[in-house]
Amino acid sequence: MHSDRSTARFLGAAFLLQAVASAVGGLVLLQPLIVPGDITASMTNISNNTLQMRASIVVEMVTAIGIVMLGTLLFAVLKEQNRNVARVALGLYLVEATILAVSRIPAFALLLTSQESVAAGHPDYLQTLGNLFYELQDFGYSLHMVPFALGATFFYSLFFRSGFLPRILSLWGLIAAPLALVGIVVSLLGYNVPIVIFLPNLPFELTAGVYLLVKGIRDGSSAG
């Protein structure tokens, strides 16, 4: 019933698009511009690298689109396992995409404020404003991980039940997503969380994406 290879390829491509875009937008483009604890240096970097900052914003918008595509395809593939669970998971992915997209508004405001601040010699009020925009975009980026981790846990549990992916791969996702949820909740409460808590999810998405592109969706009856 779910052996359509084109569906599997689209789902695999959606996994890869969302994972790669997220890594590029956040880790490759934005993070190198930020100097922790030094908003002046961060704003100077952003002002001096406006194309990189704009690219980060655009790529994160692509990520939001990828999230919607991924959630829709996961729902289409997994809804027969449990329609209500799949529907809730899809709703969480849509919330995730919305929060991420909205969080890029203060990121763009940070870019404009950084340019004005550098031109004006970094007056205190612009640094304060820039810090506010930075905190808002950073909080929004962190917050979008909550519905993601919840929705992913629901979807991956359906994958595990279905046998459409190898059990070990589904189990990997079922460990990575709740681990990320615990990490982001603790982080939002103001505690430092080791990056290792969040690392397992990205390679899972890449591996699942490649598997679905190459192997397709397994026949659930052959799972083991």
C-alpha cells in the first residue's frame, strides 16, 4: 500500500531538504557571525557580512517550507497507522514552521539595526535594540524546536510501528527526538545544555532521507 517509490523519494528528499537547509541556515551562515556575550562584535560582523545574514534568513525560510513538505508527506505515508496521532504530529510540524518563519522577522530587524549601529558608532540605544532583536530571534529559533521534537516523536513512533523503515533506524529517531525535546525545554528554562544532546537528530534525518531515496519504503510485513 505504501510501496510507491515516488512517494518514498519525495519523502526522502523532504528529509534531506529540511535537514540540510536547517544546518546551513543556522550553523554555517548565522552562527559564525555571532560572538557570544558581545553584541557589539556580533552587530559589527552582521553589518560587515550583510549578504551572509540575508542568506541565513532566506535559507531558514526554505527550512520552514521544507518542514511543511516533510510533515505533509509523513502524514500521507503514516496516517493509516494511526490517523489521530499523525494528524496531531502534522499540526505540530505546521506550528514549528510558523514559529521559525516568524522568528526571522527580528533576525531581519537585527540586520538593519546592526547596519545603523555601525554607521552611528554603536550608540548604547542601538546596541540595546540590537540585543533585543537578537534575543527575540534566538528565542524563536529555540522555541520552534519544541513542536518539532514532539511531532517527530509521534511520527517516528508510527514509523517504528509500521516497519516502513528498519527498526534500528526508527529507534534512532525515537531516541533522538525526545532527547532534543528534553534538551530544548531545559535550555528554555535558562540552563546550559551540551550540544551533544541535539546532535543525533541531524544525522538521523540525513540517514532516513538517503535510505528512502535509495531503498524506498519497506513492506511493513517484512519488518524485523
